[in-house]
Amino acid sequence: MIRVLIVDDSPFIRLALKKLLSSASDIKVVGEASNGKDAVKLVQELKPDVITLDINMPLMDGLTALGEIKRVCPECKVIMVSALTKEGARETIEALQKGAIDFITKPTDYQELFNFKEEIITKIRGAYESGKGSGLRPDKVYPKREITEEFSIPPVIAIGISTGGPQTLNVVLPKLPPDFPSPVLIAIHMPDTFTATFARHLDNLCKLPVKEAQEGEVIEGGKIYISRGRIHMTLKGTPDKAVVHYVHDDRFLYKPSADLLLSSCAQVYGRNTVGVIMTGMGNDGSKGIVEVKRAGGTTVAEDPKTAILWAMPESAIKTGCVDYVVPKEKMADLLIRLVNRVKV
């Protein structure tokens, strides 16, 4: 049973979240708090598995409470409940840096909250499972493969990532050097009101420029492109003039879809494609990994043992089409070595 503490200054949100979460047979709401100060006390008393934490509250705000919660109960998993605003995006990204595992965007009315029922319950379950290890053999050691690939041009790097993505990208992307020759395209499951703020956050950390990709822009080597949220980013054109193209396609559950991004990159760049799947819930990216492999490209997965949530990289590995499995701390080094294998 997953024990959940709800923290929010809105009685409406607390009641609605309690009703939604209590409908799941494996979730039990063990307490509620209307401010961060009371939340810290209840965390020490109840030791919940997962906490939903509002950001803007009286007496003690969510960001301050988060620091206290992680101090008194480091094992507690915290999901931030954020407003769909630029300010909410900035605060949420800060919360993820400070130890929150994930976030939920706060609905604006009762009906909208129930439309998010599946997402909320899924995130609670995902947070509970994070750090517990994957279904793969825990003693599995992946063989170190010597890099033999040769690319005719700097390859496109296509990354699919979800829960735990902001924290993981904070580790990987700043390690890429300023002379990194390849374009890097990232599909991360994040609301469209958050992606521009997240891109600016990464731009301040990285040696390479980072931006939210715009419809119709030609991608360039040495730049990192973050997909807009709630729509699918794809590539079209040719390797010497590959263009960002956003599409709506409800056949794909996750938006933006890692499957669509990787597949479209493989169609444009062929064997000069490097597909990467990292932390996240579900199996998004597994079909894309297969398409990259079919096109003769190179495929990479984060080692599930280092992933905040292991499901996405594990699903990719289970396709049998992954060339390299590396911990997130060594992901940048692998990408650097791969892109330096351009045949002159």
C-alpha cells in the first residue's frame, strides 16, 4: 500500500486529490496539511511514502518545506503540485533540483482535476517505485563495447526522457563541450508552459546553447533543442537542412513522443542517428530505438540501475536493439566519443 500525504492550502484541491487517490486500491491517503510547517510535522509522525506538495502556501511555502522534508525524511518521495504559469515553472524546476521526484500541474477546476486522474495516480505509483531497482537482474553487468561506429557527418543525437528528466539532464548536458559538433534534440514529458523556462535553465548550465525548438527552424550542430510540451517534435528534410516540424497525433500517449522523435530523426539522418533513452515511466522510446537500429543508427540506454525511474530505459533494452548501456554519469562521455567517430 502506498501511503500518501497531501499538502495544499486549498481545501478544494485537498478534497479532490483525496477522492482521486482513494479510488486506487493500492493508495492510501494517511494525512493532510494546509501549509508547509504542518506538513513537516506530519512527515515526521506519519512517515508517508509519497507527498504531494503545493508550492504557494502560508506559514511555510512549498520550496522551504521541501528542504525540511528531505532533511527529516530523506526517503520520502515528493511530487510538487504546480500552477501552469511561468512563475510556477521556475519554482517547479527549482524544486526538482532540491529533491522533488516529479510534479503535477494544478488543474483550474473540479472537472479538469478528474480529467487528470490517471496521470496523478500514475505519478504517485512512479514516485513510489523510483529508486527501487528495475525488473532486470540486479547483478546484471553490461559488457563494455568498443566503439566502432563511423559517421559520414556529425550525427544527430535524439534523446527521449521523462520522470527524473530535469535532474538527469542537469547531470549529462553540462558535460558536453563547447565544440560538440552534433545537434541534440530532446523529447521530455513536460507541459508546454514549462519547456521554455526549462530550456533557459539548461542554457545557464551548459556550454552549448539550449533553446525551445521552434516550428520550421533548421537545426544546427552544437545546439541543444528542447521540444515544446503537449505536442510531438519531429524532423523533416535532409541532413544538410533538417527542419523542426511539430505534429498532433493522438495515437501516441506521451507528448512529446520519444518514439516519434527518434523515428523521424532516423528517417532524415539514417545511420547518422544516435538514439538515447533515459529515465522515465512507461515504454516511450522503445519503438523509436527499433527504428533507429533499422536505419543503421546507433542506440543507447541509461543503465536502469542509475535511472531515477527505470521503466523507459529497461523497455528499450528489452527490445534487443540497444548498442550501449551506460550510467547517466558516463552518458556525456559516451556521446562525445561517438560523435568524434566522423569519417573524414
